[in-house]
Amino acid sequence: MPDIRKVDRKPGRLDARDRLIVALYAQLKAERETRETLEWAIRNDAISKEVLEAIAADPVPVVTSEDIASLEKIIALDERRSRSRGND
């Protein structure tokens, strides 16, 4: 199957894609934990209206333009590697 990437790496070593996946997973997990904590604080009146307004007024983007640029660079490098392997 030519579309399946060969996985041949040393134990404990992650390539750029794997590191990106791990980083995105960690970010998603942190955002979920933050949301759960915020929901708990709202339900228990443990947070003031002013703090809620500040949070709503200054949202943190889930994906930044730097994240997208890094991802595009990783994809381009992977495509170049795939083409160079095909020429060998």
C-alpha cells in the first residue's frame, strides 16, 4: 500500500508529526480541563461577573497563525522526503 507511511523509529523518539499530535492533544486536554473548572466555578458562584466578562472579552484562539505555519512547514518537509524516497 503506497499511501501508508512506514513507521520505523527507535523507541522513545517522536518525529515532527508525532510531536505536533502530542502537543495538540495536550492543548485540547488543557482547554477541556479549563472549561470544566470554569463551569464548576459558575455553578457554585465561585467567580464574579467581572471575571467572567474579562474571560469572555479576551478569548484565547485554539489555533494560532504560528501553529498553522508550523503545520504547513511540517507537511511540506514530509512531502519533500516522500518525493526524495521515491527517486531513490
